[in-house]
Amino acid sequence: MIQITLPDGSKRTYEQEIMTPYEVAGDISRGLQKKTLAAKVNDQLVDLDYPIQEDASLSLITFDDEDGKEIFRHSSSHIMAQAVKNLFPGTKIAIGPAVKDGFYYDFDSEHVFTPEDLEKIEKEMNRIVKEDYGFTREELSRQEAIDLFKSLGEDYKVELIEDLPEDCTISVYRDGDFVDLCAGPHLPSTGHVKAFKLLSIAGAYWRGSSDNKMLQRIYGTSFTKKAELDAYLEMLEEAKKRDHRKLGQELELFTIMEEGPGFPFFLPKGTKLKNLLLEYWREIHEREDYIEIETPIILNKKLWETSGHWDHYRENMYTLKIDEDDFAIKPMNCPGAMMVYKNELHSYRDFPIRMAEIGRVHRHELSGALHGLMRVRAFTQDDAHIFMLPEQIKDEIKAVVLKIDEIYQQFGFTYKIEVSTRPEESMGADEDWEIAESSLKMALEELGKDFAINEGDGAFYGPKIDFQLEDCLGRTWQCGTIQLDFQLPQRFELTYAGSDNEKHRPIVIHTVAFGSIERFIGIITEHFAGAFPVWLAPVQVKILSLSDKHHQYSRDLYQRFRQAGIRVELDNRNEKIGYKIREAQLQKTPYMLIIGDKEIESESVGLRKRGEGDLGAVLAKDFEAMIRKEIAERSM
RNA sequence: GCCCAUAUAGCUCAGGCGGUAGAGUGCCACCUUGGUAAGGUGGAGGUCGGCGGUUCAAGUCCGCUUAUGGGCUCCA
């Protein structure tokens, strides 16, 4: 007799000696049995035919669960690998996990896969799905597993097995004539994978290391229903329309030319946007008691040796010679800020000193890493360095976290926080790193902020808190960051006079809120799909006249709004009103003012609002008051 | 930097087997003076990313190169 406890706490008892999750599902309902993909027995993920031999808790996994999706996609990747091996004999398979929204498999093949191959592979996958092969699990000893994959010529699998921990159960899954090393669980059979699509081919290093061979990775996604797949593909298409590179061109924000790879040109409207962001930023930072400085773009190599950049960051720096001396274009603003600090003597009474800089930095990013405004080789950091006493660390960090939070909330962003710890290539004493890492974590904990730990991903001079924002496709980008630094104060021999009249070493944190203004513009462009809130819109109002008779009044209005500080454009072209509206609409202009006889007569404007359409006539003075209020409040 | 793909008018794209380029849109001119997402006619615009090669002849085939896209690696 077996007693099964379900997630809702209800219990079911069975006479049999052995029950499988599949049988239990069927006992609950036929529908559930059909939907169930795998199960969790006593919190362990298992196949549906897993033999339950004693009382246990059981939860049934469907595609609606994250685990279910992962199992489904993982099985999909097996089917893809099977299809590839059938079509391209001799192909070696590496790894094929489920990822967010899909799966991939890495292959080592003489044959170079083309987009046309994807269709062939899909066809073969369809055949495998139709055959409805069962996935069967088999547990092997280490030696058996190695022998098996050696005999199949699967060198990568052999390498994986050899690296598995001693006490690990080694299992393989078979479906049809295909066998793969796999912990499982899997779908009961290939027939479940009703809807899938192969999306792209990419290179990927074996084990993610650029020292290893580059394999061919095929990405795909799969769903239980065709309609879900179609909806997903549709969503991808929609996301592409929000891509900041596309919108940046359509809205004339910026452009990147062959003459400047990674060095964006900001067009008039993009420059306006950038300046508006900085205006907002300065307002916040002045309120928070920051002072602002500006340090040189080019500084002597000696400074970079002092800062450690010459040793730790050289490959990312652009260097040049001036007369006989070596110089470097700054990749970071911190050394400049250190020099400003050293320009005068400081007392503990001065602290904290919050020193900000809108600094343009240049970094040699790998050509393949460039991506619109998101990853460039020249960008503007909204940098700040805070000099303080050890006992001020936590409060300062908390204040900075709250400041960044305030700024992100202004844009309606949700974000993720990561704490990155000491990387391999780094400088400084272990105990400094420990103190630094724990102060960051404690500050976040005291604020009740959730965060993930990113082991070994810190900067070479200290650990950091990173704020991650998402783009239109859900890819995350680091924007804000708070980095503790015990190194630079030492290297630059920063001091202050303490209450004991002795010299002491200050603590420094580096922090940015936008991170890179360029990247931030990319993020907000995608976030708002180009429809910026009024306070940020490069053009807030467009005046559209109906005909010649209305030009003079339109011009008067234009002048009036301009003088009121409203960003307004006038369209007195010889075109029909529908045409002018369409164009302003495509430019995502927040407000259009239609001007005809009616409006002139009543000193009003024919108001048309983005997203809402025609709102009828409004007195010009009322509209002006309304939009001025909206701008002043930075309404979303 | 690595793998794959792509590169034709300001923009979006056509150009089976090689025979010195086409559409829509935008731009300019004229007609039209029109009330909430594209009025009509005409015109100007192209070293087909760059360099080299094959050929009587290259946008088209080959090699190299630059940039872009998707990834890997790396990072704001």
C-alpha cells in the first residue's frame, strides 16, 4: 500500500506495491494525465514512469510549470540532436540544454550548417515526433558510460562523463536509435513535441572558453501547441519593432556609421533626449548633495600605472603618444576623480564627499560585442565617487541604492540586483574584499532588496552591486552599479586628517545610475517603444495647419509655446491634414494641435493626443497650462 | 577576437542561367486649400560597402577586406 501526498495536502492511497506518477495522474483525471510531462517525487524531478515504492509526496509537472517548460525544451533539444545526427552522420554532439524561451544544442560537424539546413532538420524532427519514440532512462556505471560514448565517437560526452563528480549517478536516455548522456527527466515520448521552430545558428566555444574549439550551436524553441508557438513568434516580431536601433533611425535619435564602429553619432533629437536625461540627473544629484567635476579625456600613462589600469585594463584602452610621452584615453573616470581629491587636503569633517562627473569614456570592446547603443566603444557615464569614513559605508550605499531606485521608478523600470564578488584577476588583500563584499550585502539586506550573487564577476579593484535592466527581447543589460574600492585610495595615497589629527585612508565607492547614458537611452527607447513621456519627448507638440489661411495663427501659437519652453514643431506644409497627422503619429509625437477656422475663432487648438486620438477643441491657454504641468511633474 | 549570415537610391526592398540597374517611400517642382493615419502629375537621386581576380563582359562568379545582424567570449 502506498500513500501519495499531493501539493494541496490531499492524500491518496493505492493498493499496489508500485505506482508511477503517470498512473496517479490518470487516477486524478484523464485530462491531467494527458497534460502531465514529468513529476516531482519528494521534491526530486523524475520521469512519469518513475516507480514510487513507498509513501511519498508527488507533484505533477505540466508545461505551465517552469520545470515543465524546461523538461519539454530539453527533450526538444534531444530530438534536434537526433535529427542532426541522422542527416549529418559523423556530427559530434556536445551539450544541449533548455534555456529561457527555448533550447539549443552544440554540434561539432565537418558540415557547416546553413539556414536551409534548419528546414531539413525541422523536417527530420517532425518525422521523429511522428514516430513517437519513448524516452527511456538507463543508469550506467562510469566505465560503461565512457565505453558507450567512446564506441559512438562522442568525444565531448566522454569528456563530460570524466568530469562528473565521483558519487554522481550516470544516466543516459534513449529514444529510437538515439542515445544521449542526460540526468533527465524527459517527456514520456517524442510525440509530445507538437510545435517547434529552429531559430538561428551561432558559434559557441566548447565549455564557453575562447581557448577551446568553436562549435556550431542551433537555437530553437518548442511548445505543446502550435498556437503558443505562433504567439511566441509573433511576440518576437513585435519586439523587433521596438528595437532601439530601428527606432533610433526612424525617430532620428542617433546613427552609427562605418567610419565609427561603436562610436555613435547623436542626431539633434537624440542629443535633446540625452540632455533631458542629464538635466533630470543633475536635479537629483544636486538635491542629494553631490558636487560635479570634469576631468580630462586623455591622461598620462603614469596615472594609469598608479591606478592599476595599465596592468589590469590595458587591452581595453586606447593609447597614444604626445611628444615623447605615452598617454591613454580614459576608459574610466575614477583616476581623474582621485586627482581632484588630492588637489587639496581633507578633514574627516568634509565627509562624505560626493563627487560626480558626466564623463565620456572610451573602451576598446571586441568588434563582435558591439550592439547599437547598448554596447559601444565610447560612452558617457553618469559617474560619481564618494569619499568617506569606514563607518559611513553602509549608509552611503543605502542612500545610493535608494537614489538609483528612485531614478528607475521614474521610468517605470523593474530591475534585478546582483552582487558580484572577487574575480580571479584582481588586486588587494583578502580581508579588504571580505569587508567590502559584506558591506554591500548588508546594505541591500537592510533595505529589504532581493539580490543574486554573481561569483567572481566583480571589478578588479572591488566587489559591486549591479542593477540589470531588460531590453525588448528580455536580454538584460547592466546599467546602474555601486562598487566599493579599497584599492584606489591606497594606490593614490589618499588621506584625510582624522579627529586624532593623524592621517587616515578614506573609503571610496564608484557609482553610476544610468550607467552609460547611451545604453540607458537604448533601454528607454525599447521600454517606451519610442513613445517617450512628454517630459522626455524630443518634440512634445506638433502644430498642424489645415490650409494657408491658418498659417499665421499657427505661427503665433508656435512662438507662444516656444517661449513657454515647450518643444514644438510647426507643420505648415502644403499637405492634407490626414497626411500631416500620419507623419506626426509615426514620429510618436505626444500632442498634435490641428489648426483651422474653428480654432482661430475661439483661440483654441484641435487637440489630438498620442494613444487617445482626437480630443476636440481646447483653449490654447488651457492646453499650455496642462502640458506645462505635465512636463514639470515629469508625468508618465 | 571567434562562428555563421548579410551589404543595391536618404529609407524599405526587387534584380532565375554574368550582357554596364528597378519599385515603393522620402526629396524637389507644379496642380490641389483639403477637418483627424498616405490627393494628383512631373522631376532629380545609385562609384550596386571597399580592394583585387576570373571573363570579350561582373550588382551577379572567386579571393581578401570593412561594417552590420544573430550568437560565443568579454563588459557600462
